Amino acid sequence: ETGVTQTPRHLVMGMTNKKSLKCEQHLGHNAMYWYKQSAKKPLELMFVYSLEERVENNSVPSRFSPECPNSSHLFLHLHTLQPEDSALYLCASSQAGTGGTYEQYFGPGTRLTVT
Amino acid sequence: GNSVTQMEGPVTLSEEAFLTINCTYTATGYPSLFWYVQYPGEGLQLLLKATKADDKGSNKGFEATYRKETTSFHLEKGSVQVSDSAVYFCALRFSGYSTLTFGKGTMLLVSP
């Protein structure tokens, strides 16, 4: 596997379910991101992990819980979601550090539908 | 705060037509500017970038010039192909800080 992979690609869950999204990067990067992509809205940055530490959390409801066990893996744990949480969830990775501009590489996303 | 505004889509063109997708930004300071492309069923891919005023980013026949005076970074291509059909995102980021601010995206549909 190369680049950034995400599983599952599609997920349908009820509002009372608990599920997790997985992201894995094979690029040797040290920062990982979760984005939410909804129709007709800009991509929303949800969480940023740098060197396995959460460095940004953009007022995301607590029903979304990220986990970054190492620099290659990122999870998004989901519980008691709402229908408005249905969206494409994108994972990205990059090198992070002072100075320079470091490109983010994106995975294909998980299409989540909450029923 | 920082923001990026893109033209509403979809943009519908015939093959070999000229493409312009407008992008303007609001930011304090001088960010780096990016265009990302998302093909159907895929994640975002970096298409091109520019890091300072008057820089021109180019890739795969696409170009965009960083215009500080008009705070713009319009995407252009002289002759589009059906395979260019995708959603295009304009984004900004400040050097040394890796969070991107995206526009809403513009869908491009190219017909044969």
C-alpha cells in the first residue's frame, strides 16, 4: 500500500451505533488530519495530530473522538451520531515543522451515512 | 479570520474550451495558495501552488498566478479535456503552519 488509505470506504450506521474510521499513511509523515466534507460547504478541519499529540480541535462535538496511537495511524471513533453528521470524512497527512510549506496528502475518504 | 471564496459551480464546458475558475481570499498577511483537485470517488490531490506574490503555479496544463493586489488565485487551462472533470478546491495556508483553509469547491464538467 502506498500513500494514505482509509477504511471502510462506505459506512451506514444508526444513531445509536458505535463505529470507528481508520486511516493509515505510508509516507513517513509526522502529522495527520481529519476533515469533514459536506455538500456545498467548505472542507471543515476537525482534528490535527502532530507527533501523535492533538494540536488542533475545531469545536467538534464530543460524539467524534479521535485517536492517534502512532504517527502512521489515525482513528475517528463515532457514537450517537446525528443525521447531519452524514458526510465524506477525509484523512490527510503531511510533514509538520517550523518553516516551509508542507503539502497534505489525502486519502480517498469514508462516505458516512447516519440513518 | 481567513477565508477562501470560489465561483459557484458546476462549470460546464465542451472539450478544448478555455477554463477559468475564480478564487479570491481574505487573510491577514501573505499566505501560500493552493489548488487541489478531487476526481470522482477519490481524495484531494495537490494540483499546483504558489508561495508568494506574482508566483505562477502550473501543472498538467493548469496555471494560477498569485495576485496580491486583487487577493486572487484564479485557475486557468487553455484546452480542457473530458478527463479534467472533477471538483477543484482553492486553499490557503500560512508558512510554518500546516492547517489549510479551503473554499467550497467548484465542480467542472467537460463534455466530448
